[in-house]
Amino acid sequence: MANITVRYFSNCLVRPTTFELFLPNDPRADLPPDAEREIYAKRPMKTLFLLHGYTGCAGNYVPEYLADHYQVAVMAPSGENGFWLDGISTGHRFGTLLGEEIPEYLNKTFGLAGSAEDTCILGLSMGGFGALHTGLAYPDRFGKIGAMSSALIVHEVAGMKPGQGNGVANYEYYRECFGEPEKVLESENNPETLVDKLLAQNKKLPEIYMACGTEDFLLENNREFHRFLEDRKVPHEYFESKGTHDMTFWNEYTEKIVKWMFA
């Protein structure tokens, strides 16, 4: 598995930035042939956008053995702690970075992410929110969404007042990421708004796979969005199983989701 660190000037962030690119283009000749892998190797290479969580960084978890088996290029960007949204201040357009700038760069430079059929997006926690939001905001770019332990906190943010916050961050942080809290539920920073918009326009939604641990502090948030999708009759996969907000749970479901996306 080749690993390339790509450094380029981002007009969304108004500065140089990097992303990690993992390419399964160097199969080992000393290992026994893998018949299934050889089948996947005959098709055009797929692309997976892999989003980290709050306090994470580009490439801090990459399922290399899965990418190698299914012949998937993995692009792991750095979203800092920006919730993968276009923030209020200049240079914080992380949503446009994911949905427009990086896909165009990948296609122009590496011939990847050329269609929604060949491009999926997966994330955990803040990255789970980012995967849902980005996939729904750009359904023509992403065919499938995988969201684990998603930080679906827009309703909590909507109720925040100056001087408030929670155990993760303060009011000013959430306002920077989501915009004015009293307007967030009606804004396109709310995945529910994006779903309703796509349904009203009679557009095809990306396929969705959600998972959350039964001991996760974000469980009820995920259940609420699951119920929202059920109420709107949006087909999706939703799973709960024993686990908390950690890599043990995410490693288990990363394997299931990557197989669902690319097998």
C-alpha cells in the first residue's frame, strides 16, 4: 500500500494544506495469490473519503488491508476541529473542501473520484456527521455514506446561548462551525434540512449505513436521525451493538461498512 502526502494550496482554507492518499498499487509478489482481490483489481479503482473525528488528524485510522483487498484508494484529509462544515470566518470552508475542491483535485491529478458510483465517504464521530452532511450536500459526488457514532448535535447546538457550551467546546466554537445557533435547524448545516431538500427536488439520495454503540454517549442522537429517516421513508441501514465511543467499535464497523460499500 503506497502512502502519499499531498501538499497543495487550498483556496477553501486560504493556505497550503495536506491530505493523505493511500493507493493499493503495489501488491506483494511474495504472498500467495488472492483470487478475490484479483477480481476487484480488474475494475476501475474506487475512492473512499475517510474523515477523522474531533481532535483527530488526517490518516490517524486507515483500514489498509481492506483498501488493498477491494482495490480502493483512500483519501484522508485534515478537517482540524471544523466539523467538516463551512465556518463563519475566512479560511474555514471545510465543507466545500470536501465536496468540491478535493474531489476536483483528485480527479484532475490522479484520475480518482470521477463519479458518485466510484466514490464513497466514511467517518467516525465528528467525521460521521461530516460524512452524512457532505454526502447529502453533494449527492452527485458520493454514492454511499458510512457514518459511525455520528456527532449529530445540531439540535443541541440550536439551543445554545452565549456563555454556554458543553463538555467538549464552548458556544463560540459551535457558532463558528455551525453558524448562528438559532438558525442552524433551518440551515443547510443540518443534515435533516438536506434530506428534505433532496426529497422535495425528487433527487436520488446516497445510500446510507449508520452504526452506533449501545454504550455510546451519542446513541440517542443517532437514534433520532434514524427515526427521522424512517419518518421520511428514506431507505438506509442502521445498526446498534455493544460498544462505546472507541476504536474497538469503529474497527469492527469499518470492516462491515467498507465491505458494504465495495464488495
